[in-house]
Amino acid sequence: MRRRFWIGIAAVALIAVGSVVAAVLVYLDDHRDFERVQRGEAMRAAHQMEAVAGLSVDQLASAAAFFKAEDDLSRHEFQVYARTLIRQGALSGAAYIPRVPASKRGRYERTHGIAILERFALLRFRRSGPRPDYFPITYVTAERERRRRALGYDLGQDPERVLYLRRARDSGRAASSPVISLLIGGRGINVFQPVYRDGAPIATRAQRRRALAGFAAGSFRIGDLAAAATEAVGDGDELRLQVAGDTVYGSGDSLDGGAAMPLRIADRTWTLTVKDPGGPSPSLPVALAAMGISLAALLGSLILAWGRTERMQELERQASQDALTGLGNRRRFERDLAAAMARSRRDRSTGALLMLDLDRFKQVNDSQGHPAGDRLIAEVAEVLRRRTRESDTLARLGGDEFAVILPRCSREEAVLAAEAIAREVRAHRSQAAPAAVTVSIGVAIFGEDPRTGVATVVSEADAAMYAAKDEGRDGVRVFDPAAVRQNASGQS
């Protein structure tokens, strides 16, 4: 019973743990799906932003090739080309920045009708001695702010831009500034594409410096770049743009659990983080875990109730069973005899009670010891089991005394059954006893007189058993009421 009980408890624990594990696995699977979707959105947004910006950077490269072929651009020619650049990509402004050597400064000022630095309204930096080159912005065009121009503004003295002009000049590739204040308004980045003289060698850094003719420059507003990414994600998603570790767009707070994707604009790498604030729903895993735990709790309560019932039955069985032989004890015997006598009265049939006592059992205990006597009693119990019917009731009343209840049995059948038991016991050979074991059996019939009680039948069978012992043992005697009355009359 205890083994089955603990197996049931283990099954309950397995169900509870299994439901929790299943809920965790479902949640992790949902979380992986959510992260996969979120990463897909971040990847699409990054590709969209990178593609839009990359298209404009590629157009700057095309513009550089066009400017290379033109020795000198007129204002009208540049405006036509610049508006095309702005219209087709993400550029908010475009400019051509010529390289003006100091020796050609005067001619450049006369040709374009401007004064570089000294007589220009947007002058922001002082000259610090003679300079070999100037980089005036001759034309700046913005689709919505075309009237704002910074003609003659020398980028060569702008500390926010001059480093990236030089990087583009020396590398031969487009160079991006960090996020800065744009000349056309707002915050964003400048991308500078170097333009070299047509036919000039540019294999080395020194050659590229000598061949530099100017720059095709573009301006990207941060909001415009972010808009390209926003179009590729779902409503409600949070975005953040970072470059060099600094947040330039979106929330500056940490987007824990968001998907981060790198993207490249010119020679600078950005990080786009996308976070879906919804997250995976825990409702299904919680419901699964709750259902499993509830089922485990229900099964656990049923198993505990079953275990308590089994324990009570086990205690009851132990209270009514002989520990040595497994037969019923005296308490069980009296209950079973009363039930058998009640059935006999109800069915108007007869039954028999056999009282058995081993002959000379005390000698076995004295000569062989009590363990040998216990083995002999257990062996006799097995003999009784073999020689009785399933409907018969066996009991050990104590010591070497046994009882057999034979329901629906006549006097003659009871005598035959008793003699068969005596023969079987006599034929049994036991190592616990040095000689053959015999038994004295007394038989009492019940059911003939419905007024007869349990104590009377037991007394009659006991009297018959002692009569068998008095007559030499190893025999069967049937209780005879007439003989009892006769003996009583003689004694009187």
C-alpha cells in the first residue's frame, strides 16, 4: 500500500512539475517567436533606412562624377541637379563645395560675385594666418528652404566639418559627420563625396590631395532618416537611433528586450533599436500551469483520501488477522461465525464449526524451541488452506488452536471434511517437529436450532475437541447433545 501511495504522490508531483515546465516552454517559445518577429521588424527598418540613405549617398557619387566632368558649374546647373538629388532620396539639402586655392581666391570672388570670409554675412570663424585652400559653399539647396543660402561660407574653418572633409579627400570615399547642427536648420549629418579633377591620378593619398577639385555634399535630417525606419515597423513600436553610443533619435532610456540592428551610412555605423511594448502574452502559459497544478492538487487530495482509506483498511485487517499465519484471529473468527450462523437461519440450512488443536505441541516448543513451533504452526495453516473451500473460513484462535467454519454443510459432510484435514496434517512432514504431527478435531453443527448463539456453538465444538483428546488424540469427534445430557444425568 505504501509503495502505491508514494507512486501516486510521485505521479502528482510529476504532473505539477510537468505542467509548470510545459508552461515555461510555451512561454519561451512565444518569447522566441516574439523576438523573431521583433528582430524581423528591426531588420526591415534598418534595411529601409540604410537603403534610403544609401541611395542618396550613391546619388552623391553620381553627382561627384558629373561635377568632375564640369570645370565650372553655373548656379542654374547646380540648382537643377541638386533638386533632383533631393527629390529622389532622403537628402534635405545638397551643395557643391569647390576647392579654391589661395592663388585663385580673387578670381573666384570676382567670378561668383562673393567675398570669402571677410565680407560675408555668415562669417563665423576668423582666419589664423595665410591658408592654402578655401572650401566655400557656393550653393545650398533645400526643397523646403531654398531661399536660405550660405554662399561663401568656408567649411575649411568649421571645426565640426573640416575633419570629415579631409577624411573624404584622403580616402577617396564618402565620409559622414556625426550628428551636428545643419546649416539649413535642424540636426542631422553631412556626407561629403570627394570630387577629383578629371584625368588626374588618385592612387595615393598625396595624389588625391593634389587632384581634389571639391566635394559633393548632402545633408540628412535625423527625423527624415527615422521616418524611413518608422514606415517599416508596426504602430506603437518604440525606435531609438544611436551613433557612437549616443542616442540621436528616440527615447534615451534603455529599451530592454528590444532588437538592435546595425546599419551603415557612408563610413559611419549606426544602431537602430526597435522594441514592441506589447511583449509575449503570459495568459496561455499561466492558464496551462494553473490547470496542471489544479489537476495535481485534485489528484493529490484523492490519493491522500485513498491512502487514508487504505491505511484504515490495513489497520482493520491487522486488527483481525493473525500475524504469524495470515489467518483470521479470534476477533475476526467470532464475527465470521456470527455472519455464517445468520445466513444459516436465513437460508434454513446447517453449517459446521471445526475446532482443531495440535497434539503434543508443547513438546515441540520445549525440545525444538519456539521458532520451530512458529514454523510448524505456519505449515499447518498452509495445510488447512489446501484442504478447505473458498467459501470456508479459517482462523487461528491462539497458540496451536485453529477453527474452520463450514457454511451450508451437513453433519456427514462436516465429519468427512474434518477427517480429510486430519489425514492431511498427519501426512505432512515438518523439519520443525521430530515426529509426525497429528491434530484433534471437534465438530459442532449450527443452524438446527435458530436460538443457538455463537458462544454455545464455540463451547460445543471445544467440548468435542477435548473429547477427541481424551480419547487418545488424532481423531475427530462430533458434539452430541444427547451424550452431554446423559452425562449430566449420571452426575446428578
